Amino acid sequence: MTRIAVVGATGNVGRVMLEVLRERRLDDDLVLFASPRSAGREIDGRPVHVLDDGADLTGIDIALFSAGASTSRAWARRFADAGAVVVDNSSAFRRDPEIPLVVAEVNPHALRGHGGIIANPNCSTMQLMVALAPIHRAVGIERLVVSTYQSVSGTGKAALDELDAQTRAAIDGREAPEPSVYPDQIAFNVIGAAGSFPDGDDHTDEERKMMFETRKILEDPEIGVAVTCVRVPVRVSHSESVNVQTREPLSVERAVELLRDAPGVALGPPDVPPARWTPSPLQAAGRDEVFVGRLRRDESHPSALQMWVVSDNLRKGAATNAVQIVELISGDRVPV
């Protein structure tokens, strides 16, 4: 029996990880960890252990981390040294050339020789890779232009609470509470920069993640990637408008064939033209698929297509992919 630890079990993603583990019958032997704020809590009858210097790390086979980059930097190697394989959902290790950055349907071969730590991509990159990997394998990708429409759950529980409080106030005709998570009110609004601006950079950290991670996962440093990440007043599921310029000609019909055969991708019903199917965040919420719609020719460029990509950022964008990696490494199904 595989003993699995969930670090950050009380957070948004941690709770979804527990849900996915239960769905996939991997929850027989779980150990839950969280910060001292969760001391004494239980989830589904299991105690939540405090992650501190007294934490017992022995006997853990796999540890799923979703407690933020600082926790991962402080604890992931300690878990690995104690014998666990760490699947980390933070940004702590994604840029490390020695640590694989894995999307289960796209590059499971990268798990070979993982050295004890495996990185989960950013949620926006995750869904994009599931949709684009079949195209890149078939004809190559020259350039991407992506605009994201990212839900507030990607920022955490405090952001969800802020959206709810501002929405209730607006509906009741009251003045909305001042924003504390975001730089502007998020309810009934759109914020044109998701993430934060590193010193001296005109791109946000969310945009930089997608640029770097796309090239690393697809193993192609020559792909051009232009990204604008936007925060929208949606609770769950990220959406993306994607323009993909291919290196070889690709018809819409062939793109549909590639995506219908791709693992993890959901296209619209066969009787709905691919350009007219409009998957939504509500439709994707609670699902593990990456939904691809509005697939059509870009009439301004002979080698470009447009598409609309939607996925639940808490499930496939974080928890489900981590659990899929658990299934790959615990079932010894890593491609050679």
C-alpha cells in the first residue's frame, strides 16, 4: 500500500487533492500536514498534523505539496531525504533544469530519473499544454499569442472571500469593501494583470511562468510565446484565448482530428461546428478535461489557428495532474 502525504491539506488545492485521491481510490493510507494554524483539525476523520521540526516524515512514499513556494523550498528536500517522492504544486522548482516539470498526458517520460522531486506546472500552462501538445507533435509550433482569463480561486481562499464580499455588497446596494488581495475591486470588474510584477519587469510572474514552462514542457526553446494574464470575477476555472502559429500547414479539420484523439481533451459534440462551440468556466468546473472550442482559421495568417481553452484550475490545473503523477510513479508506468 502506498502511503501518501498531502502538505497543505486544508487549502483550496489541498482539499481538491484529497477529493481526487478519494475518487481514484488512493486514499487508504493518507497523512495530512498543514501549518500551525490548522493544529487540532480533522478532515474526514483524519488528523491534520502540524508541519514543524517535530513532524514525523518516516514511511511516506509520496508527498503532494500545495502549501506555497516557501514551504516547498523549506520542506520538499527533507521529505525526499526521508524517502518520499515529492510532487510539488508550487513555483519553487519549475525552473530547476534538474527537476522534471510534468503534465501527465504530455511528457510523462520526463519522470525518468526524477531524483525525488517532481514539479507540477502553473495551472494556466497546464491546460494550454494538454491542448497544444498534439499540435506541436504533429506540425510544430512557431509562435503562441495567449490571453488568459483567470479565476480568483487561483489566488486562494482570501481571494474567493474578497470576491464574495464585494459581490454581496454590490447586490445589496452597499459600498463594496476595499480590496486587500487584488489592487482593484474584482467583483463586476476585470483586472488587466494577473500576478505580480517582479522588479524591473514589464511582464507579471504569471506571464513569465507560462513563457518558460511552455518551452520546458514541450522541450522546444525556440517557440515564441506572447502572454497577457488577466484576472476575472469567476470563482473556478481558467479560460484562454489562444492563437497558435504552426511550422507546417495545419487545417482546422486535421486539428480537430488531433484533438479528438488526444488524452485529456474534450471537444464539442460532433454535430456542432468547432468554431461555434463555446465551453465555459461553469461547464469545466468540477471536471478533469481540458475543453477546447472556438477552433477556427486565423484569416490574418496562413499558418495560424485560433482556439478557446477552458479547464478547472483546481482540478486538472493542480490537484488532478499531481494525482495522475502519483498513479504513474506508484504504478511504475513511466515511459522509457
